[in-house]
Amino acid sequence: MSAQDAATRLFRELTGRDADGVWSAPGRVNLIGEHTDYNDGFVLPFATPHRTYAAVGMRDDERIRVASTFAEEPVEAGLSELELTFPISAEQDAWAAYPLGVAWALLLAGASGRGVDIAIASDVPVGAGLSSSAAIEGATASALNELWGAGLDRTALASIGRRAENEAVGAPTGIMDQMASMLGEADAALFLDCRSLEAQSIPLGMAEAGLAVLVIDTRVAHAHSTGGYRERRASCEKGAAIMGVPALRDLSTADLPRADGLMDDITFRRVRHIVTENQRVLDTVRALREHGARAIGDLLTASHASMRDDFEISVPELDTAVQSALDAGALGARMTGGGFGGAAIALVEQDAVPAVADAVAAAFAAAGFAAPNAFAVSSGDGARRDG
Ligand code: GAF
């Protein structure tokens, strides 16, 4: 059964009636530009063909109820008491902070409306670093924006999703994932300036170039609400403060020698990753425009080396995925997303997809890692109404 049908069916089981509508939003693959978003920098993600569907209907009272195919029980709250709900401590209900957080953030932004029932189903792999969370946020925000007549544009809805993630879920993330999920376009990546939120669609032309993006899900679970992600963010803020700039976005590679003299080695390497990664995003956009997808492989691989050596957010499984894909002929490869697990991507010849996937699987087996899940992705559409 498709995820859309599963959401529609779950809604009927929950309420005994048909939903008022079905909305969906995709996950994202980040082509390049990692941890640059919360440094006011540049990113270049694209929307996945995998989507999350929300079948939604209005209620006659002021309550909100969310159900999903991946949870045993629905979670329910009064619209006026939503903020008392966060953080959700019961592990089995933690997922509900995403849709409930979106409703809460929309109400804070001035939306108003009656209660709603929401049934969610998804085919975005969870924990794979493809931002299944932004997909839930995007589908829910699109639905409530319409049903509550809030009239917010896609960029504003991305900010609603980010607020839910930061304040209701408690993950200190940037805006990249929500923007990619709301604004993605088929066969294009989204070149986003995370300071101005100005976004441009950059055609990828993968199929014309005979290339494919292979996602390699290492199956190493990751979370952004704790630990390493938060620490990296703090190091970036420290580096910017030492350099006397509002954000690391305001530094260029010419500033790095001065930075090196002013801060400890770890902070300097965190800063160097962000500064060089911003430059790599700009270089990738230029290469795509001037020469096409075949020209970006080395930039992807350089991005991975920077995350592995300077930002230190890779894990052995991600390094193995990248190296074995390159050894098998990939034009470039890098981990994608927040790191500490999740997925890598490899830019490969279309007809070499099975051979590269096999080579990566063999390298994982030889290293004693659990088998990875590799699949080719093309870029899909952003959030939309489906029914
Ligand atoms: C996660 C976060 F949610 C994004 O905001 C971004 O910081 C990314 O990690 C790293 O580039 O996906």
C-alpha cells in the first residue's frame, strides 16, 4: 500500500470518516553544505522522492489528535495547552512533538482554527539522515496552513517547522531541511542563502549527464537533539565570537591564517570546515551551472574529508561507504546530513549503480559492519496537497 493510501486509511480508522484533505512533503538529501545553515551560510539540498503524507480533518472541538502508522497509539492534546506538552518525555510518543510542535508554532504565528485529527504515514526512511522529521513538519504545516486559513508562504512554513524542531522537539537545528522539504523542485537542487533565506533552483541534469546519486544508508542511528551536533554548534559560535563576526558566514578563506593564531586547534578546525564548506557550495553551484553534474565530484569528496578531519562528525561506517564508493569508480562521495551516523551519497555513472552498491556492501561486510541499504535517488517535488 502506498504511504498516501496508508495515511488515508489510518484517518478513516481513527475517525470513522474521510479526511478533508491529504498533504505531503519530502525528506531531503543534502548535495553539499553541511552545518553551514546555522552559521548563516550556504547549502545545496534537494528533495527526496520519498514523502510523508498527512490526512487531516477538522474537528468540532478545540482538541488536536495525531496518529501515525509507526506509533501504537494516537497522541491528543488541547490546542490551548500545547506548550505544556513539550518536551514529550514518553519515548513512544516522542514523534508526536513534530506535528504538535508545528500546530503550536502556527498558533503562535497568529493562526487560529478548530481542532484537527491528523493521520501520518511515510516512506521516508527514518534515522537515515534524510530528514524524515522535516517531512512530517512540512506535511503538517501545509495542511494546517490551509485548513486554518493562515495564508503563510512556503518560506514562512519552513520557519514554522524549524521552530517546532528547535523548541518543541529540542533539536538545535538550522533551516536547511525544512526549506528543502517546502521548496524542493524535481531535477533541481535548492541553493539557499541561510541568512537572507533567498532560494534559487539549480538544475541538476543528472539523467542527461548519465549520472545518478546513490544514497548509502549506513543504518547507524543518529540524533540531533543531543551531544555532538549541539557541541559543534557551540564551537562555531565560539569561533565567530573570537573573530568578532556575527556568524562564520562572514569569514572567507583569507581570514583563516588570522583565525589560526587566535583560537585553540579544535575551534580552529571547526571554523575551517565551515569557511571552506561555504566556499565549496558556491564552487559547486558554479560548476553545475557552467559544466554540469560531472564537474562536482571532487568538491563532494573534499567536503567529506573536511567533515571527517576538521569537523569530526563522520563515523567509520560513513568513511567506509565513501572510500569504497570512490574505489568502485564513483566521481565523488560524502556523508550527508548532520553526521554521527545516517547516510552517505555517491555520484556515480547510472549504469554503475549496482556495481558500486555491491562494492560498498562488500566493504561493509569485510569491516564487520551491518549491511548498508543503498538506493539511487532523483530529486522530487516540495510540499503539496495531494487530495
Ligand atoms: C541536520 C540539521 F537539521 C540541519 O539543520 C543541518 O544543520 C544539517 O544537520 C547539517 O548540515 O540535518
